[in-house]
Amino acid sequence: MTHKIPSKYTAKPTAKDGLVHYTADENRIWCDLMTRQIPIVQKNACPEYLHGIQLLNFPNDRIPQCDEISKVLYDATGWQLEPVPALIPFERFFHLLASRKFPAATFIRRRDELDYLEEPDIFHEVFGHCPLLTNKAYAGFTEMYGKLALNASSEDRAMLAKLYWFTIEFGLIQTLQGVRVYGGGILSSANETIYALESDVPIRKSFDVMEVLRTPYRIDIMQPIYFIIENFDVLFELIDLDLIQFVKKARQLGMHQPLYSND
């Protein structure tokens, strides 16, 4: 999705052979991120995500190509991975989601930003989000969100961003093994994957659409609050709701006090 700040990164172009050619160091960064994150998600991610990891079978020694990810996603849910520049306009982002295409900027973070990156890189998009795009309920909700946001006013989009943030990016889910992570923003972060489940600092609340829409967030901190869905049917059922009416009601009720400072 687009950002208000200029990108520090330049996405790599797709060459005539249809591939994005990464350097040896960029491939090593992918390898280091994978090596660090796989044991963490195996312990903390939901079963549906881990199933997606198995289906996608990411290479350990290089950054995967969008086409090879797309083949697996398309067979599972009709989705594809779309290579994009580092930053894209909101309208293009929503249009891609509505068309069952998930954007992936073709750059990977620098080694000095392994732990935190202000922009979504290919590790975040591919490792964080693509495994669950093999799940029909998650994929269906993501498509619906794109269609809804594409046709919403800018004011309503700002409210709908909270729904995306607290589900697709930073959502938790109840499983037979206990609460687990499904949000891609968490699962692509070594520190937050552990923090989201084990720290006694954040508040963890049962998912409620109105509460989510009334809850402020910041993108540059460990999240002070997470919402837990009972199962992925909760996301699928959101498709049938008139979410714009929920947005209007949330705006009338007003926003909750932030659980963070703005410093």
C-alpha cells in the first residue's frame, strides 16, 4: 500500500526472462530471515498458516519469484502475486486485492533493518501474507475488502484501514492449541510474533467489528492491543455485512482513547 513518506527502497524490475534478479547478498538476507522466523512461526502461527507454508514450500537459499508463488496460490484460491514498485497508490492496491492479486514490492530490506521496516518488502508480503492466501475464508475476505475499499470514500477508507490492520496485518485467532497468530504484520516480525502471544503488556480482546473500527493504531510500535477471532469463518461472515453502515455508526460513537502516546 502507498505511504505518506518517500520510499527508501527501489523495487527491482522484472527482466525479459520474466524473473527478478536479486544479488547474492539479497538472497542471503532472505535466507537469514527464513532461518530465524521459521522456528518462531512453527510455535506461534495458526495451523492454517503452517499448512500454507507447506504448500508454498519457500526456498531457503533465495528470494522466490512471484510466478512460482502464484502457481500455488491460483490452484488453491484463484489468487496471484503481483510484482509492484516499492510504493503504489491506494486505488491500485485496492484494485489488485479486488482482482485477487496480492501486491509484492520486489525489494528486500537491508541487513541493518532486519528487525523493523517501515515499508512492506517482499519478505513481509510473501512470508507474512501468502501462506494464508491459500485459505478460502482469508482469501475471500481479502478480496471483499479490496472491492469495498475501492468504492469507499477517502473518509471511509481511513476507517476501513483499521479493519485490515487488526485482521490481515495484526490478527490473532483461537485454535485448539490456544491463541495463535494469523496477521502477516506479526508473522513477518520475529520480535512481534513472540510479543503478541507471550508479553503481558498488550491487551487481547475478542474480535468485535465495532470495537475494531473505533480503535486507533500506530504502525511504528509494538501493538498495544490485538483482536482474537474464533475461527476464519468470522472473516468470511464479514463479507455479508454492510460494513459501511458499521463505519458510520463507529464514527458517530467516536474513537476510543489511544493506548499509546503520539511521541
